Amino acid sequence: MMVATRSGSPRKAGSIVSILRSRNSKSCCESNIALRLVGWTSVAVGVAAVGLFVGRELRDRYKFNHRTPSDFYAHAGDELPAEFGVGV
């Protein structure tokens, strides 16, 4: 018995099993692609998080190593005046 496929070419009825297997493998490949996409996205988010953490640590160390003697006093370098102890 001959069966028509999507492409229009006739096949034997016994090859329906192979057609069903190819459909399952296609959905399997699609899910594999989706899993790869999710995996690579999570890797990219992880790399970005590590980059932000390392950048912050490097900046904090740079700022700590380049401090001035006036940085040891409270409110040294504040642009706004202190509001406490005014006695209004």
C-alpha cells in the first residue's frame, strides 16, 4: 500500500513508523535547541553578574588605595552641609 507524504512523494505503508520517528526527532531537536538557548542565556547572565561583581571590587579597591588624608574625618568632602546639631 502506498501512502502520500507532505512532500507529495509516495511511500510504503511500512515506513509510517519511520515518518513518526522523524517527527518525534524533529520535536526532540526543537526542544534541544530551546534547551541550548536557555543554557546559553543563563551562561550570559552569569558572566554579566560576575563582570559586575569584579568591576565593583576593582573600583572599590582603586578608590580605597587613592584616598586622601581628609577622607579619615567624618563628612570629609560632603557637598551638602550636615543637618544635625543645628539646634533649631
